[in-house]
Amino acid sequence: MLAQPGYRLGVDIGGTFTDVVLLDGDGGMRTRKVLSTPDDYARGVLEGALGLLEEAGLEPAEVTGIVHATTVASNTVLEGQGARTARSHYGVVLGLDPPTVDEPATAALRETMRR
């Protein structure tokens, strides 16, 4: 593995926990799991990321890249929950035609994911 300069953070917001991963340029990894904060998901992300950086003795400025994922949004789409506008937005990510979600295609995707 080629070394990359700086540190990279990965964050996944789940319904119960927010997972944070810190990778260094040599492939070293640290992880932290904190409770998700549904009233303001950013609080959980910041708590996890800043706590992990503090544990590693790093400053936020030393992070050169961030990858963000959200299981909460994926589950909202796959379960057919949430506001129609949110489902339409994530329908674009799933390759469905904007500005509306193709309901039969979404149902077929959900069924495939259940198998």
C-alpha cells in the first residue's frame, strides 16, 4: 500500500451509533463509536471525530480528507419511509429518474435488498 500524506476520517451515521474511522498515511487505523444524535446528527459526528482526533493527539487541520456515509438515509429509502422530497433526493443517488421516485423501481430495489 502506498503511503498517503495526512490523515483521513470516515464517518457513518447509523440509527443507533455513529462510527468514525481515522486512517493515517501508512494505513494505520483507529476507530470510535458514539451514540447517534437524531435531533442533530452533526453533534454525534463532531463528538466522534473530535474525540478520535484528541485520542490520537491530532489537530483537525491535520485531516486531509473526509468520507461521509449515512445508513440512516439508505434505510429511509429502502424502507420507503420519510418525506417524499427526501425519497426523491435519494432516488437520484439510487439511479432513479428525478424529480420523482419511480415507485415500482424502488419497491423492486427494496425486495432485492431483502433477499
